[in-house]
Amino acid sequence: MDLQGNMLKVIPPAAFQALPHLTHLDLRRCQVELVAEGAFRGLGRLLLLNLASNRLSTLPQEALDGLGSLQRLELEGNLLEELRPGTFGALGALATLNLAHNALVYLPAMVFQGLLQVHWLQLSHNALSVLAPEALAGLPALRRLSLHHNELQALPGPALSQAQGLARLQLGHNPLTYVGEEDGLVLPSLRELLLDHGALQALGPRAFAHCPRLRTLDLRGNQLETLPPTAGPRPAAPAALQGKPTVGVGCQGPGRCLETCPPRSNEGLWSAWLLGTWRGCVALRWLYLSGNRITQVSPGALGPAQELEKLHLDRNQLREVPTRALEGLPALVELQLSGNPLRALHDGAFQPVARSLQLLFLNGSSLEQVSPGAFAGLGPGLQSLHLQENQLQALPALPALTGLGLIDLSGNPFRCDCQLLPLHSFRRRLPVRFRRRLPVVSDVASRFGRRLPVVSDVGATCAAPPTARGQRVKVAVAAFEAC
């Protein structure tokens, strides 16, 4: 039954009692302000109830009684400010509960008790700042939880620990400033954690140590400045820091920061002292750190992530490729460094991951110089190389990169003289199979090792001398005649 878009401000008791065989009921955008107790009694076969985009500010204790077969309940876009324990107690078959875009501020203990089959709970776009320690108790089947776009200032570890089967957790767009082991994130089944676009300034030692199956970690759009190294047992604090004030980056207040928050003036000392943030993340595959303020990645910072395939460090403040931090990543396939002020690529910059790397992004990185051995070790396995929108006037020979499916050199002011002859010769030797630039190599193609055809038009054009300006490097034969 589709009743959406009407003006049914009140759903009275037993309103649908004459429809015992109803399975789907749509009451969206009906300006409903009140659902009376027992409003849906008699709908024992109902599977879907949609009450989204109404004006509900509260749900009476027995408003949902009689819906023992309900599998999906949509309450998105209402004005709910509180939930009372027992409200959902009659919904033993419910699998999906959507409470997004309401005005919830607090979740009391046992509020979802009785929801034994719920595997997806959406609480995003509320004003939640506090979750009671047992707010998520009674949800043994919960696999996906959305808490993004709320007002959480601290990780609700005790509440989350009640959901031991949780596999996907969204916590992005919350004003969290710090995550550490002491926050109690103990989720042995967690595979995907989204902490993007928040206010994170620091990650504490062993922050994710109790999430051993974590595969995807999204930390994009925060305020992280450094990644501490992964170390063994913690040594004593450096003498230079003992007795110093403990308020620093990401601190929640005095007394908590000595172990976790490096004062800005002592970042170098602290980077050698902090325990490994990633210790315990042995299954991590995708790590997104885009759009932070990272200026350095300490050697060994990513060491335990032996299965890491994708690392995004684009749009940070790195001034050099973190070569030593890449050591111990034998499975790395994709490396994103675009949008950093790199300026130069030094010899052996990618040597630690040369055997596995397939996609390399260096576009928009203010590159002015590439050393002859910058791509040493990279061979036929590299399928995609992005160097567009830099300040390169020259580029060394790339004879080993014979497996490229895409090389983008557009937006560079190349000077077509003898210094650029290796690139000119390299392009002329490559087989011509396409006349236009290919899109970025897909994750699917890279994962299954699918070779893409070599691109003919790479976008490299001459900016100088004036006689060659605007010509493609490959066809500017006259500019290289004297070499």
C-alpha cells in the first residue's frame, strides 16, 4: 500500500487491522506527527514499513507492536530526539533499521534490546554526542553501523564493544581529535573503519591493535601531521620530554598526553618513542590518509601492514617520497602521492615497493626535477604513471617501464632540447595502439593483472624553444636533430 505524500498527521490505533495480508506499507512524506500505541496491530505479515520524512518527535512504547515479521523499518528524516528502551522490543525479525537524519542526542542503555536479527543500523546525521556503555547491547547480528555526521568528541569504545560481530563502522564527520588504544576499540570482526573528514590531530600508540581483521582504514580529510613509527617495546620517555608540560597535538587535557600527544616543539623526539599506531593491523589492505597535514611518515610506520595494497597520502605536506616508510610493504599495488610539495624525486625513491607497484600517482606535486635513478627497480609491472600538472622541463629515460597502460605527462613545461632526447626516443619506440589518453587503470584491472595497451598520446608537449612550442614531444623531430 502506497500512501506517501498525503496529510495523515495521526496514525490511530489498529488503523490497518482490516489488511492482515499487507506486506509493504509506505507512509513517507505524510506529515505524520503521532503514531498511536497499537497503530499497526494486525499487520503480522508486514515486511517493510516506511515512515521516513515525517514529523515524528517521539515513538510511544507500544507504537510498533504487532510487527513480528517486519524486516525493514525506515524512520529517516524525522524529528526524533530520544529513543526509549523497549520501543523496538517487538521487532524480532527486523534486519535493517534506519534512524538517520533525526535529532538524537543520546542513546540510552539497552535501547535496541530485542533486535536479534538487525545487521544494519543507521544513526548518521543526528546530534549524538554520548552513547551509553550498553547502548548497542542486544544486537548480536549487527554487521554495519553508521554513526557519521554526529557530534561525537570521543570514541564510544564501551558501547562499540557490545557489537563484537561488527564488520563495517562509519565514524566520519565527527569532531574526534584523538584515537588511541585507551579508547577501547575492541572489534575482532571489523574489516572496514571510516574515520574520514573529522578533526583527528593524533593517533595514539596501538590505536587499532584490537582490530586484527581490519582491511580498510579511511582517515582522509583530518588534521594529522605525522605518522609515528611501529616499534617494539616502548622505551622510556626521552629525557628532554620528562617533566615537560603534557598538552600537545590532539590532547584531550592534562595528564593524558604524555604517552600519546607529542608537543609540537619535540615532534622529532616523540616520533622515535611512540609505539606503532598500526600494530595489530596485520590484515590491513587499504589505507586512506588523503587531505591531512602529514609532513613525515616515520621509517617503519607502516611496517606491520604486510598485506597493504593501497596507500593514499595525497594532498598532504610531504616534501619527499617516504622511501624508508615503504619498506616492508611487499604487496603494495597503488601509491597516491599527488598534491604534495615534493619538488624532486631522488634516486631509488620507490625501490622498496618496485616489485609490486602497479599504479603511481605523482600529479600536481610541484615536481621540478626527477633524478635518473628515481624509478629504479620499477619495470614491466608498473601499469599507470601520473606526472601531469608539475613543473618538469626534462625527464630521464624510462626504458624499463614497458608495461605502461597509461603515462600522463600533460601540463608540464617541457624544454625540447637534447636533455629531453631520452623521453623523445622512448615515446617513438612505443607501439601505437590508441590515439587518445586512456582513463585511469581500474582497481579490477590491476588486481587481476590485466595488461592494458600502450598509450600513444601521453599529453607531453613542448613549452620551449619557441620553434617547438605547442608540439607534442613525440613528433617534434626538428627540435632534436642537432642532438
